[in-house]
Amino acid sequence: MYLCLFVVPLFGWLALSSLTDSFQLFNKDVPLFSLAQNVDYLGNIHKLLGNLFISLVGLHACAALLHHFILKDNVLKSMLFHRNN
């Protein structure tokens, strides 16, 4: 999942570079890759990886809830911060 946090935005940036010559984000010019011009499949890769990432996050959340409510094995509680009193 952590790899998707870096790869999905990278492919989005490459896809954006293949579509336009200039782009602004928060009134700042975003540098674009000139090598990515006219590469149409980058947007499809970005979309596929984004959907895969969303699916993995959803499955991860469902597994956490399964452990908490059905298996009742305190896995979810063990991830919370504990105060030592």
C-alpha cells in the first residue's frame, strides 16, 4: 500500500505532462516532464493503480473491522495509543 502512495501520484503527474504544456497548482507552476509528451496510456495506468489502491485500503479497513467486531482479538485496540498511568 505504501508503494501506491508514491506510484499513483507519479503516474498522474506523468499523465498530466502528456496532456498539457503548463499547469498551475496554488498559483505556482508545476514542472512537467517533457519526455512524457504524446503518451496516452499513462492516464490509464494512473486510473488502474488508483482503483487498485482504493480497493486495497477498503479491504484493509474491512479486515480491521472484522478483527474488532467478529474475531474480537483486540488487534484494532493494540494499534491505538496507550497511556501508561
